[in-house]
Amino acid sequence: MFFTDKIFYQKQKEILIAFIKRAIDFLPSVLVGLFIMVLSTNLFGRENATIGVISIFICALMRQSFTIESFPAVAFRILLLGFLATIAEQNLFLTITLNFIVPFSIVYLLSDDFVPRNYFIYGFAYVLLQAYNIPISDIHLRMEAILTALLIIFIFLVLNRFLTRHKLSNNLACKGIEAINKKISSLYNKTCSLNKKDDLFPIINGYTSAIYIDTLKRHNTMNNRNINHFQLVLFLEEINILIDKEHQNIINFTDKDTEYFIELSKILEKISNLLKKDIAKHEKEYNNVINDIDYFNDNYSLSNEKSNYEWVYIIVKLKNILSNMFENKKDEFEITRLFNLKFIRLRKEFNINKCHFRFSLKMGIIMCISFTIRYFLPEGIAIRGYWLPILSYIMLYPFYEEQKHNLKINVLGNFIGVFIFSVFFKYIPYDMIIPAIGVCFILSLASINDFLKKIYGTISALISSFPYMPKLMSASSRVGFIIMALSIVWVFDHFIIRTESHKGMVDKISELIEIDTIIINQMRKAVNNETTSQYLYEILLKAYMIKNNIIIHEKNQTRYKGTPITDSLIESNRKFIVEAEQLINLMKKYNRPEDKHNILIFLENISSTLENTAKLFKNEINDFNSEEKEKNIIKTDSYIFYRLENCFDSINSINDSIKNNIDNIL
């Protein structure tokens, strides 16, 4: 029985502790939002009190990613949305046009496949400010209220950044090195083969996501710091592959090999401790680590010459990464480079077959319908109709997931939230409303369970209307609006613009193959001594992010059971990216003229295999045997050719993975 199970109680204790920590973490953000709510009510009227609710979300969700440089853009967006939300309710034409264009643009411009919920704060601000609208003559009061709130938010976020010194990338870099060091210890201890479900892959996924989110501050362009950290991600992947190879040969280890990995482990431990700090400010420790790496490469080696060369190469790569982190070169800001990349991505996403575009379209149409219905409601009901667009917006919040399960959570959570609100908060003393709003928002933000979060979120939205609406109006007629919002979302999801995880998975696999083709073209340019793309690392980072989306889509799809493609495809493509990045750098530095012809033949074979994989994926051909298309290559002992063979093997594995699962995919 669960009530006698110690493990059950231990797990619940851990969940409770995690909840308390999250609640404490979000408490300052909620308090700042409540202060803004009270201040806005007293200075600018209760119709502007909901700016406090928006402030809670800005403080809570942006406190970790905040930078002084990026805040002006955030402030401008909130001000612009406040202005558009105010004028959108003035007549029917503006209600229809703006409530399609603005929600569509918010989702399309401010989010993408990899951070699908990045739009939420801005969309919620627009919906909330329009739901509690004001006369056009008072628009100056709303702008002043928003500016005042933004000033207070800015002060809070600056203080929070100064006090917390949040360095997510450095923390994850440290954890990544520690995970690798743990694997190294299994080599010199000659323990059993590693479990595939180790700690490294979640760290790498989180590390990559943190890097990507940081690039959003510059419209997806990577600065030198991002590139350094992403190179460390690729280092972690590559050294992990080498460790797996060594495990296969562990029975043949000599004392020399054991000593090698013991000394390497000591160096990695020093590097891990160094990464916990700001490397640029700890020159002495940095120099000690670099000297240790040089001494290690000069005095220790593996018994297998081929393996030794690979390890020397990867350790030198780590040394170069640390050197770049220490130098901490400033970026040369290029506005044309920034906007070129943004324009290229937006143009590519403007396609009805893309999940991101389809969801943006769905958001625009549903918000337009919700606000238009509210516009035509009788005057007695219209004052309570603000809940219809809010509910429609919240129900659409799940992004690339099949909506059936999420609608159940949303609807049931909303109904229970309304019931609890009606029973417990109908007779709440008016002087207790502000504390009650604070408690509800802390519960909503800190809750890990989606169902409980939805209940608390519903209560928060209802109770936050008290400063604007009379008490009894907020608790009445909610069931009708819930059913109406549910009907709008359900009809669109099932009959007009269907959200389907299977289509998302197919689209992402197709895009991954396309990016692999782009990477091969960059390798050709390196061989021909041409300039490679200035967006090379952005391309590689996107490939890494796509693999996470493929996993998400496959877990949510219902076309077939199990996950027959994820492991083989993702693992093969991971190896390909690692090899390709190294090859491009190698070809730039050690490109011998006598090897050029053979390298190009090798790349042609790789490209041919990938091209036919794409055709196979599009169901244009039934089968493909890459061996029939291969051209003869003169074998050499060059290290570049060894990496090319690894690259070719990865592409062949991708081809086999798709070919063997084509029935499930299509």
C-alpha cells in the first residue's frame, strides 16, 4: 500500500520541498506585481489595475533572462500592445482587423518551434488590456500606467540580476564536465559499460536550450560567448563518443592507459572548478589549468596510437575553448547580419505546412472570433464577457501538442477553478483581496503539476478582476463562457486548422535533413577554400534544437505506438554534426591540394546518400542503395579522411533509420 511505502513518502517530500523553493523564488515577483496593481489603481484608476497582473508575469518569467540591453525592446512591445489593445475596441472594423493581425504577429514574430511559449507574456498582456478596456479619451492614463509599471519592473530586474548573478551556461558547462569526468572514472576503474540513460544527455539538452534562449536576445544570432559554449557542447558530445569507444576495448587496457585516464580526470576536475567562476577574472587558475593540459599532452599517451591521436586532438580542442572563454572577446555588432538572419527565418516559416505558422494563424483567427463575439454581446452580458477571450487564449497555450488531452486539463481545471472561486471567494472581505491574489499567483507559478496549475491559474485570473469588476459579477456566468471558448477551440482544432503531432514530427525530420545538406555544402566550401557561412554555428545550433522537437513530437503522436525512429535518427545525426563541425575546421587549417579531389568525391557520396534519403522521406522512390552510387576513393592515412568516414557512416545510419521506419513515418 502506498501509505506504508517509504519511497512514496520520500518522493512526496521531494516534491513539496521543490514546490516551496519555487514559491520562495517567485515571491518577490508576485509582491512587485501586487505593488504595481495597488499603485496603478490609486494613481490611474481601477481599470488599469490589471497592469499589475501583467507585471507579475514579466517579473516572474523574465527575471533569469533579463539584460539591460534587451529590456528596451520588451518595454516598447508592452507599450505598443497597450496602445493597440486600447484602440482595438473602438469600432467593429478595428476589433476584427487588429484582433487577427496582432495575435498572429505576436506568435509568429516572438516565438518559434524551439521556444513555443516565448509569446505568452506579450499575448496575455494584449488580451488582458483589451479585455478590461478603457475609453479612447483615457489612453494617456493607460500609457502612463504602463510606463510607471515598466520603470518599477526595470528596477526590480536590475536588483534581482545584481543579487542573484545568474549564470546558467557556466553552471551547465560545469555539470557537463563533471558528468564526463564520472564517465572517465569508469574507464580507469574498469567498471561495466555505461548505462545509456546517464546524466550527460539531459545536461546537453538543457545546455543547448540555454544557449538558444540567450541568442533570442539578438534575434537568434550567436555572440562569441554563445559560440564558445556551443563548442563546449560539441566537445562534450565528441569526448562522450570516444569514451564509448574505449569502453568497447576496456579489456585490453594497459597500466599506461589507466594512468592516462587518471591524470586526465584530475585535469577535468580542475576545469570543472574553474568553470564555476568567471574564467576571465581568475587568470592564475586558468594558467595553471592550461599548463597542466600542456604537460599532460607531452608526458602521457595511450597504448593505441590511433586512439591516442583522437584524444590529443579533443584535449587540444578543450584547451582552445577555455582560451576563448578566458579572452572573452567583445562582439562586433552587425545590424545587417542580425536582421538578415531574422528575415531568412521568418520567410522560411511563412508556410502553411509549418507548425509554427499554422499555430500563429489559429491564434489570430480564434482571438478575432472571441473578441468579435464579445463586441456583439448585449450590454448587460458584455461587461462580464472579458472572460471569453482570456479563456480562449489560455486554452490555446499548449503549442505543438495534440489538443485533446490538453483541452481536458484546461476545461476540467477551469471548471474546478470557477467552483472553488465561487465557494471560497464569494464572501471574502474586500481588504483581503490583494493578499488572496498574491497567494493564488504563487500557487499557480510554483505548481509543477499542469492540472493544479490550471486550477490555480483560473482562480488567479478571476480574483485579479476584483479591482476592476464588482465582486458578484466576477463569479457569475462563467460556465457559459467556458463552454463557448471550448467550442471555438475544439472546432478549429478538429475541422479547420488541426494541430497534429505526427505532422510536426515529419516536418522536423524533413528540416533536419535539409540542414544536414546545408552543412555538407559548407564542407564543400571549406575544401574549395571558399568563405563558409557567417551563420555556421547558428545552423549547427538549430540542428541540435530540432532533435529535441522530433522527440517531443514523437512522444505525442498517436499514429503508431513506441518510438522506433528517435534513438537511431537522433544518435546518428548527433554524430554527424560533431564530425561535420570538426571537418570544416580541419579543412580550413590542413587542406592539402593533393587531397582535394578525393575529399570532394567523399563529400559527393555523402551528399548523394543524403539526397536520396530526402527522396525516400518524401516517398518519391521505394528504395535506395548508396553503394551503387559511390565513386572510388583513394584511401589515405589522413586524419581528415578518417573523420570523413565517420561522417559518411552517420549519414548512412540516418538513411537506414528512415528507410527501415518509412511505414511508420508516412
